[in-house]
Amino acid sequence: MALNPGESARIELTVNGIAHQIDVEARWLLSDVLRHTIGLTGTHVGCEHGVCGCCTVLIDGEPARSCLTFAVQTDGAAITTVEGLAASDDGLHPLQESFRMHHGLQCGYCTPGFLMTALPIYERAPEMSDEELRKAISGQLCRCTGYAGILSAIRGAAEIERSRKGAES
Amino acid sequence: MTTRMFGQSVKRNEDPRLLTGKGRYVDDIEHSAAQVAFVRSEPAHARIIDIDVSGTLDIDGVLGIYTYEDLEGDFAKPLPLLIPNDGLFAPKTQYALAHEEVCYAGEVIAMVVAKDRYIAEDAASAIRVEYETLPVVADLEEAARPGAPVAHLDMEDNVSGRVSEAKGDVDAAMAAASHVYQWRFSMERAAAMPMEGRGIVAHYDESDQSLLLYDSTQAPTGVRGGLALLFGLDPDRVHVVAPDIGGGFGMKVIQFYPEEVLVPWASRLLGIPVKWTEDRREDFIGSNHERGQAHEVRVGTDDEGRILGMETNFLNDAGAYCSYGLIIPIITAAQMQGPYRIENFRYEFRNLFTNKVPTSPYRGAGRPHAVYVMERVIDKIALELELDVAEVRRRNFIGPNEFPYDVGVTFQDGGPTIYDSGEYERGLDVLLDALDYGNARAEQRKAAEQGRLMGIGIGYYVEGTGIGPYEGAAIKVLADGSVTVALGFSSQGQGHETVFAQIVSDELGVAVDKVKVTSGDTRRIGYGVGTFASRSAVVGGNAVFKAAVQIRKQAAEVAARSLEVAAEDLVFENGQIRVAGAPDLSVGLGQVALISNPLRYAFGEESQEAVLLAQRAYAQSDRPLPDGMRPGLETAEFYSPTSGVFAFGAHAVVIEIDPDTCNLKILRYVVMHDCGAVINPMIVEGQILGGVAQGIGGAFYERLAYDDQGQLQNASFMDFLIPYATEIPTVELHHTETKSPLNPLGIKGVGEAGTIPGPAVIANAVSDALGRPIDSMPISPLDIYAILYKG
Ligand code: FES
Ligand code: FES
């Protein structure tokens, strides 16, 4: 849709399965709209120029930088943020549980971005080489952990998922 | 027996919140607040001629624009000097908004408050500042040159402070030495770069005469004290909350950054909540840096490589202002001798103003520089005398029986530097065994025969941690048997909600996840100091321990009376206080809390039972609350250490340099660390691993590229290279445990340890690989290229 500076447009987008209709200005970033308009503050902003990956969300299933995406570009899109990851309020997604188990987070600021980046790949992670896995997350910065815990967490998530499924059946 | 939680890798209490997006960082708070953007100085040194705001007049949604002229009273004075020192004779601090002269690019000149941040930035960019530019001094060594430009117009030179100290007789030692060497070392600036920048939300309530400030600070109690004074408010009506913080690494310990004063000031002026969130560019040019130093070292040795005397004359880059005093160079000087016995030692430093971002401690705080200098000295002695680098270290270590060991110079707290305990040679053995040092050297020789550039670097450090003055903990047992702990110092990812819960859990027999720790909220505890200098676990941990012991005592007294047994016969486990040997006789900790607070009214089942117990407990007493007792099961206790405690460790790295790309490949990175008793090994290892990544980053990737006009050329993550997972190797961790005799828990700090030897090990390894001294840090592939191919 074509918008002039200062003009607003109504967009419709689905965030974590919930439909929203929002009036956005052309220059509003998706990260700002998620955080400040919709109130989902789990998506963090570390640089606003596409380098740190803190703001990563899934747009139609693909990890994307919400700080480099104008909200108006996501008209009609389905977005998943970290808040959409856990099935219930007190349960953790296997990937989240694995981050906890392997100390994949300290301050937690980069964590939502890592989780959303890892979501589409963690099931394949056990088969990936160390180098492949490092490359797969090399768009994300973490200043606290030195990455060791994050790498083990992504590698270990599928196992947690399997053992949960085992426990169910 | 229940398992002792102290020493266990307990999963963190804070994680479920942070993993599900429910963390609460400053920018997550008060979305409806008015938003601030700042106009920052472009030149590094200039006189402000005019500030023209006319371009902002037709921008809708601007609520206010402020410059220095709008500030009054104490707000118009320079910001406070935090740590005075006799040697600091030009203690310059900046104004909240620049007054006539700007002294670094990034200094705040004007503040815009608007309906939202987009509008605030529109207005900020429409403000025109006219400058008369002045000569700039950017380089540290240039700043020390007589006749260099001055960073401040009203000064004759750039020296803000000078300190010297000596022990023994250095001149006599040099005269007696078989070898006297003179070397120069320099280290450029570095920056903390937490993933979350700084942020402030201020809510000034005129009718209540109160101020509520959310601040991503490492020292909320200090901010509160300072703001109460500045605003003329009763300190009990100033509340500072440091909620979840996205990393700090020292950068967030400074009070006051100008924004910390201006945002609440604007809230008072406008009568509405006001918020500012730092963006990444602002963090580069508006949040403090560290590290810049240049050393001239003289060292005298015997033929066996023993150091007989050493002296260093060094310069420290203060940047444009020095609100943190001389702490960084003082730490460098105090920690320079590391694990070595140097009987004759002398230092002198000068703290120099430059037209660059001010400096204050960043993880390591003066120590990475000290360790880099000392460890390069050791390697160079080895090279000169054709000795093995490990052997030279061995010959100079302080022995395990020499503690307490007086280093002979003043520590950062103003007291003497006295090491409490250490096993330095054992530490080196652990490191070398883990590395398989003999084999590593053999492989290196083999590689050399094939023309490959392999190098081994070792870096040893001693880190003074856990300094005073004190820290406190307020503990309260709730009726449901859970326990709350309030701490005055904040957490930036170190796991405070878990480690301190572990200590309480052991003492009170309550599950770790039943202990709710709140850190950094002055509404919960008014006294405290802050999270810095690897001190929280040491000073805070022992305060928590004291408070838990006190609660246990109080609870035991009440339980003993209720159960009609002797207090000594009671055991605390699974939330119950039981009588040893009589499993049926018990009372819940929560019930004891209820009993301790005799109520007229009983709410719910638990309290009805408690009322009955209370009646029994106080049957012999003349009143419901016996004399000398206070209602509730709560206490606040404080711990003040006699002095710092000294952790130590050593890192070894094996690298190979690619002669084509001049890039560095880390083949192995081995760590030995000793931080005394460990509360939670998982968290301690996390601190080390994160620290190592910052050390490697600071040594090889991150460089603050200032030009000679004081302009930071790489103020973005695009150009300033923080290592990704692809740059950080797998780190092998080993540890020894030499408890501190100075505190009840035997703890030493660990927060900074991983970072400290980073530049030293990398510099030593690259020197080793190239056969050429690396005496200025950081290095880059370009530097290596120059060494390899340009002579
Ligand atoms: S905030 Fe989007 S990549 Fe850094
Ligand atoms: S956990 Fe703090 S930035 Fe990654």
C-alpha cells in the first residue's frame, strides 16, 4: 500500500493467533507496533539497525528482523513472537525449557530473538555440526553468555520434546 | 538430610519469566509516557554559539524543548563527583545540559519531550546548533604532550589527577639486577555494549511530593540518594526501581548520567510521566567507555627470571569528564603485581582528559590493562632469558603459605591491598595439565616446521572482589510459607533470584523456588550500594546469609514455644520446623510467621490454626506480643567486609594465524578459575564463559575507532564488531576452590574474572605465533598483515 509521510493506514495482522486491526503510520517499525501498540514487550530492540537480532520474530513462519520491517509491510501477515511460544501460561516450550536447563540466558535480553531464530531449526540441530549450528545463529548477538549455553540449549531441545512425548504416550 | 542447595547447579528462578517474554525491562514500562530525544554535540570540542529551535515550531506533539538556560539551582551545576581522591586535582564533571562549551561528540545539548519518540526525534533533528569549533585532543599520548591542545578551555594542560606510590627500594633493586628492561605497552578504549541500552521512566507526583524512577541502573540506592538531594525531596519519597536489566558490565553503575537527572526533571516540570530509551548510537557516544592506557615499564630481574624490581609510569584516558574519579587507574596500579612476589614496586599515573566519551569501569575495571602489562612482561622476560614462559611465572609466584599477603599498594577502597588466600602454582598446574602443555609446545614446533604460525598464550590474574562498604538483605516469611528477599543492589543477568534463594533455602529449609528475591527496588529496602566490582555474591551473599540465620533464630524461638520444646531440638526442612526425633511434632514456617504476628482476626484456614497456636505460645505471656518482640517474621541484616577478597585464575589459548587472511583461529581456550566457595556452578561457569567472550572481543574484534578529531568512526553494530557465535571458541573450564577466610561463606567474586586476562592471553599468543612483540592492543588482521608483510 502506498502511504505518504505522516499518513496512517489500517492494517490487519495476526499476532500469536490473535487478529489485530491497527492504524499505523508509514514509518512505524513492526518492533514498535508489537511492543508499544499491541503491548507485547517480549520482542526486544538492541540496535534498530538489523545487526543484533534481538528483535527477531516469525513473519509467516520465517525469522525476520522486526526493527527492519515497517508495520505497514505486514498487512495480512501472521506473526509469532516469543509470547506465542509456550502452550500454556506455566508450561515452557521444549526450546524454552532447554534454554533454562543449559543456562542459555543470563540477562534475557537477547533470548527472545534467539528463541525465534532457533524455532524453525532446533529439531534438526542434533544432526548439525558445531560449525553449522554456530552459523545458523550467527545473526544473533549475545553479550552475556559467550554462546556456549545457547548452543547446547538449541541442540538439547529436541531431546526434551521427545522425552515429553514419550511421557505422554 | 535434605541436599544442601549451596553448591548445586539449581535452575534459575528468573528464567521462566525471561523465556516467555514476561521480563520487565525499563522500555517495557509506561507506554503512554511522553518520550524524550536528545540533541547531542557533533564536534568533539566547541563553543556553543546559538541553539535555534525555530524549525520545531510547526511539529505537532512536541511538549517541550530544553537547553541549559532552562535549568535552575542545583540542576544548573555540574553533576556530582562520585569518588573524590586527593590526587584528583581537576575533578571535572559535565553539566546535565551543555553549558557554553562541549567537550566530546555526544555530549547532551538539548532535550526534546514529545508525544512519541518519532516526533521527539523529528524535533531534535530540526534543532540547529551553531558551534565555534575548538582544537581537539583525542589521542591519549598526545594529551600528555606539553603544548597539546586542551580538552577543557579553562585548563592549562589535560592532567586531571596524578597518583604515585612505592614499596621497597626500586632504585636499589634495579641497580642490583642482572638485567634491566624497559618496555612500552598501550591499550585502546573498549566499551561494554550491553544488548539493552540505558533507559529511564520518571513519574513525579506533585501532590504526593514523590518521585518514582525506573532506571536500568546497577546502583538504584545511589541514584535514589542523589536524586532526593537534587530534588529536595524526603528520600523516603524517592523510589528507584531497577527492573530486569539487559546487561550492564559496569556501564550502568555511573550516577549520574545527564539523562538520569533530566528525565525526572522534565516529569516534574510537565507533571506527566516521561521516558527515555537509549538507542544504539546514543550508547556508543553517550554511555561511558573504558580501558585506554599507555604504560612505560622498567623491570629488573636476576639471571633466573625472578623479578627484583618493577615500575610503571602510565597514562589513563579519562575522556572528557571524570565523575568516577581515579578508580580505574588506581585499580590498574593495585592489581598490576598479580600473583607475583615483587618486593620493590613503584607506580605513577596521570589521568588525562581527552575530547572523547568519559570513562568509568567496564567489566574488569582497570585489571585487563594491568594483567596485560604484567603478563606481557613475564613473557618478554622469558624470551630475553630463553626460559619457558610457564617457568618464569612459577619462579615469581607468591607461595601458598604467604597469605595474608600485603601487596604494598593502596586498593580502590582506600585500604591496603592484602590478598586473603590463593594457590597460584597449583592453579598453573591445573591449567597446564588441562592444556597438556608439553604436547602443545611439541605440536607448535611441528607446525613451525611446516611453516604454520601457531602460538600459545598464558595469562594469569588476581582479582580483588567483594569490596565494601556494605550490602543488605531484608527477608520476610509469608503466611503461605514462602519467603521474600529484598536486595538493594540490582541484577543484570547474574542470577540473583536464584543464588540468594539457594542460601536462604539451606538456612530455612524452604524450596529454592519458594524464595522470591527482588533486587534493586528501593521501595523494598532502602540501604544498599550496588552491583559492581564482582561484589554481589560476596557482600550481598553474606548479608543474605546473616539475615537468614537471624530469621531462623526468630522462627526457632517462636516454634519452640508453640511446640513446647527446646529451640536447639528443632530442624528446618521442607517448609516445616520439626522436632528432631519426633517426626509428628512440627509447625509450618508460614504458621510461625502468622504466630509471630498475633492478629485479632483470622482469615482463612491457615490463620485459624495459627490463632490457636498463638494462644498456646503466648499462654504464659502477659500480652499477645511479648516485650522485645516485633510482629512478623522478618528482618533486615547488613554485611560489611573487612576488606576485598582476591579471586584468581589463568587462561591459556592456542591459536593459529592464517597467513592469507591474517585472521586468528583459536584452536583451544582453556580456563582455570578460583572464586572460593561456589554457590551455583552453572551460574559461575556462565559468568566465566560470557566474560571470556568479552575478553576475546576486546582483544581482537572490538575497537572504538576514533579519528584525531574525536569522532567515533564506527558507532554502530555494523562497524563495531561484537563477536557472534562463529567467533567464540568452545571454552574448556577447570576450577580450583580456595575459600576466602574473610567471610562466613568463603565466597570470592567472579563477575569480571572471565574478561580480565583476555587481552593478555591473545597478545601473548599472537606474539608467540609471529615471533614479534604485540605490545599495543587490540590487534586486528590489518595489524597482523602489517607485521607479516610490511616488516
Ligand atoms: S534490534 Fe533488530 S536487529 Fe537489532
Ligand atoms: S543473555 Fe544477555 S545478551 Fe544474551
